[in-house]
Amino acid sequence: MGCKCSCEEEKADESMLQPPRADDQVMAQEAVAGADQDFKAPAPPRYFEYVISKVTQDEKLGFDVRHVHGKLEVVQVFNEGAIERTNKEAEARNPPGEQLVTGDVIERVNGVEGNDNQMVAECRLQSQLTFVVCRGVPAS
């Protein structure tokens, strides 16, 4: 009586589907390729040594750090202190040298690593400091 079972309806619906056109496939491939070009992977972390010579033993370094998993993350560099002076000297070189900036992670101070409190103590006690700095990866 003109009734179809649900199986027949599904078959009829499938037969009405059209295969994808070649230009649709090309457009989809171009969209995926374009998305790959827009995505830029973050730069790999970069390590460098940063050497500071305090003018006097008790000269302030002039920066604030955050203690994170045995490392020191630079939170702020102040306008006065040994680090600001060292940054200005580095900037004046040709080619310019490395500067310590906010976000840098100090991984080692004069051979002390893995203990942020000992690194801070080393900064207070010594007038010649060599930092191993990582740039491009957060400390956390």
C-alpha cells in the first residue's frame, strides 16, 4: 500500500547522496595546507651565559625574581643596579650582547644549580657572577 520499511527509506536516502566533487576535495586540501602555514611553532629555548661584575661586593643587582622549581625567573629588572649597567654595556657592543630581561629563567649561578635559595645566596656573596640563562620557556 505504498508503505516503505525504514530500511528502504535509508537506502533511498543513500542513493540520493552525491559523491564529493573534485573541486570540493581540492578546496578542503588547500584549507588544511593554509592552516599549516598559519601555524608557527614556538621558537626552541635558547641558553646563554650572562656575566655580571659588581662594582663593590654589596652593590645591588637590581632585579626581582620568582622562585620556581629550583630556578629563578626574572620578574623585573630595575633602572639601577649591576644588571641594568651590564645590560647597557651589552647593548652598546657591536654586535649587541645578551641582556637579562623579564621572563628569562636563571638555571645556574656560578656553578650552583637546582637550588634557588643557594643561587640567591651566591648572588649576595660573590661580586663576579656567571648566570646560565634560558630564554623562551617558562620556569613552571
